[in-house]
Amino acid sequence: MKNKLKVAVAVIQREDGRILFAERPANKDCAGDWEFPGGKVEAGETPRQALNREIEEELAIHITEARPWITLSHTYPHAAVQLHFFIVSDWTGDEHGKEGQRLSWQDLSALTISPLLTANAPVIRALQLPDIYAISCASEIGEEEFLRRLPIAINKGLRLLQIREKSLSHCQMRRLVDQILPITVPAGVSVLVNSSMPAQQKIRFSGLHLTSRHLMELDQRPDYKLVAASCHNRKELEQAVKLGIDFIVLSPVNKTLSHPDAVPIGIRGMTELIAECPIPVYALGGMTVDQLHEIQSHGAHGIAMMRDAW
């Protein structure tokens, strides 16, 4: 990274979910393109310190709450950059373009600004991932009970679900999927099937969740709209990045009933592993909803849960 320019980038999010974009001024490279605001990390600064300074200089607001997110590398015609993204959720002051740049609050699912800086496309996709990734547990609580709880969870905000039922027979799995899809698809829930599931079931889903073993066996990204992967160490994480996986589930962070003999890496271990990771990471293992903000403060996108999700 020695030859790359470090840049601190702010994803400034209002309570209604809209994100602030800024148009690059006429006197800068890529003038007229829209971007997330931010700027160069100066010598002696951390990315977090640079974030505060740049946002005050550009937008006249003072950041009071921000958390680290992903770190992307990108090469523009004028520079190679390392982009340190932060999710900004609280600030003081009224934003305005101090450099004469236009600003716009945008709904990421219906952008009305163009053109965007080329590095922004994967960021926008990643930002639309929800905070919580639920994992099915029909074989544990019973199919009937799981199907009863599923619409309740959707009404409470569930938007991302993995079907992982390794103990069910092919016939049971087919019956379960036949009942899950009519509930989730109309509700707009993104459903991924675990790669250990039977092939005839996998083709019915637009999303695939790779086991760590299947991840390491691949040399290219599977042809699914959304692809996730389970990772437990740096080698697996690097493989997921290499393949262009959409997001990672890192485990076990805490002790978990599913794998009682597995040694948890803890929050500190998670923080070290995902530092400067270019794709979103969900923490798995003993997670509960009330741990979400703490986990996010250490760089994770969100949490993955099985039992506590239902």
C-alpha cells in the first residue's frame, strides 16, 4: 500500500436511511462525478482523524459518531487510492458545500444522481445489506414452528436469510423450500441456500452461501446474484476477497452451542482479522441483537444469528 494514496471516506446516513453524496468541484480530478465525501489522510493522521478534518472542511459539520467499515483499493487514471470507509450516524451542524460543490441526500435503491465515481458501485451494493443475517433452524425447532416464526421475523424487519438444514432429508428439504419461498419472495427477503444443500434445491435460489470447504475449492465466483461465504481464518477470508464474494460470515466470535468445541476468536481477534477488509463481514457465534452496535463499532457490517434470530 506504500504507493497508494490513503483516503478517509464518510458514508453519512440520516435516520430515514438516505445517504449524503457530494459532486466533485470543477477544479478537481473527475469533476462533476458524484461521490461519498472525504479526503486525503495527511502525514501523521489516522484515517479517523482525517475523516473529522475533511468533513469539517468540506461540509461544515462535526462528526460525533462514526464507525469503521470496509477498506477498498481502486486505481483511477490520476491516482491509486486506498479508501477507508466509515459509517457516520451522528453529527452537529448543518451540511453545506464549503467548496461550492452540490450535495444530495439519496435513497440507494433509487439513485437520481449521475455519474458516480467508478469505485462507488460495490460500495452502494454493500450498503444495502441489512445489519442482521438470519440462519434457519427448522431441524432444531421443527418445520411447523419455524414456518410460524418466519413471517413474524419478516414483519420485524428480517431481510436476509440463509437456508442451512444439513440434517433434513432431500424430501424434507424440498417440502420446506416449497413453503419458505412463497413467504420470503413477496416480502423482498434475500434468501441464500447453503452450498451443502442438494443440487436440485440450490438452483431454486438466487443466492448461495459457501461453506469454508467449498470456498477453498473454487477458482471463480459461483454464478449467483448474491454469494456469501463462511470464514474462520485469514486464508479463507483472502480467498473470499479474491473470488469477489459479496459478504463474509466470520466465526466463531463467541462461544456457540452449534460448535461447542470450537475456540472463539473473540472481538479482538475479529477486529484484527477484518481490519482493512474490502467486503462486509458479519460476526457469527453466540451473537444476540443487543451486541449489534458493539460488533459494528469494531468494523463488522453486522451480525449473523441462528437461534436468537427467531
